[in-house]
Amino acid sequence: MTVIFLLFVSLALGNGCERPVEQVSNISTPSPTPTVQKRTRMDKETLGKLVESTDPSVAALIRDDSSRIEVFGDPIGSGTIYKVSKFAPTRMIIQYIGMPSANEAIILTADRAAFQRFAEASRALLARSEDRVAYGKAFLQIAVAGSKRFILLDSVNEVKPRPNLNEEQTKAFGEFVNKYSSIIKPATCSGEQCKFYAIFGQDLVSFDLGIASNGKVTLEENVVERNLLIPYAM
């Protein structure tokens, strides 16, 4: 009887262990449903309609099936910035759209006045130094550079030479690095005054921004080194 009882317990425990395995084996990651795909398309259509009257070509880019829409950076006040991008044969096409509310969209790309209108409509409030730094980076990337090559720098070591420099060019690039090793630092703000260094196109540029708490910007832009020995911008 003891042997029969132990055999019965063993079988019962074995069956209990098999059930979880069967359940786990049936779990899979669902593929996007038609409802989800339709919702994404509707989001593009909504944004496209909001900019249609301002710029039909940007609206067409937004609606393009091969375009990608993503949120850019942190919210500014009540507003959100969207980055619309599409691979083209020779370059990436990029547009930035600011939405201060669900019913308004402002094209921000390479438009400094539009960016500040967006900040005002979004009721931006930049109380801290880090808020101004983040806002300044977004302003420079979107409103100043637009779709041109723009790389904010924390250090001169982020600047890389283009391949196959000759001896004279290699020496010149080394001198450039030594010159700016103690000058280029991460962006900082002292009160409303903020300092940034960036690669803009083919040049090294310094930007001095005055950033008010409501997002209003004054800008002084200086090219400090032209035609750097770096890969050419597309």
C-alpha cells in the first residue's frame, strides 16, 4: 500500500509541474493588429491636416508611409515637439513640428521666430539652469540648424578627422585639438546667459544665447574655425 500511495503522489506532482510549462509555451509577442496600424495612420493624418494650410509639402511628408514620426526631447511647457524623418536616396529629410495643443501645429524647422511662438503658446517656464540648457540645445538643433549638419560638443575630442589626411593636415588637426582642448566644454548657463559649441556644417561655431524664463531667445553666433578637416557634410 505504501508503494502504491507514493506512486500516486509522484504522478500527481508530475502533472502539476507540466501545466505551467504548457502555459508558458503558448505565450508569444502579438504582431501589430490592423487596429493599431490604423491608429498610427490616423495620427499621421491628424498631424498632416494641422500643417496642410501652412505647408502642403510638409503635410505630404508627414502622411508618407515611409516617414517616421517620433517625439523629440522633453515637453516644453504644455507643448510637444515631433520629429518627422524619411530616408531619401542621398540624404535624410527632416522636419520638426511643435504642438502647443491638440488643435495647433507649428512648423519649427530652421525658423527661430516660429520656435519662440511655439514656446509662448506652450507657456514655457524655464526655472532651472538645466531647463535652459535643454531648451537651448533644442532651439539650436531645430530652429537654427534645421536639417543641416549640427553636432553639439562637450569636448574637442568628439571632433574626428576625416580619413587619409596627409602629414601637413594631420599636424594642423592636432594643433586644432590642442588649441580647443581647454575651451570646448559642456554647455552651461549662468542665469539667462548660456554658452554652446557645435560643429555646424563644416565649421566650429560658438553660440551665446540669452534664454528668458518664457523661452524668448537672443543669439550671438560666431564661426571660430572654418573648413575643419573633418568628413564633408552631405
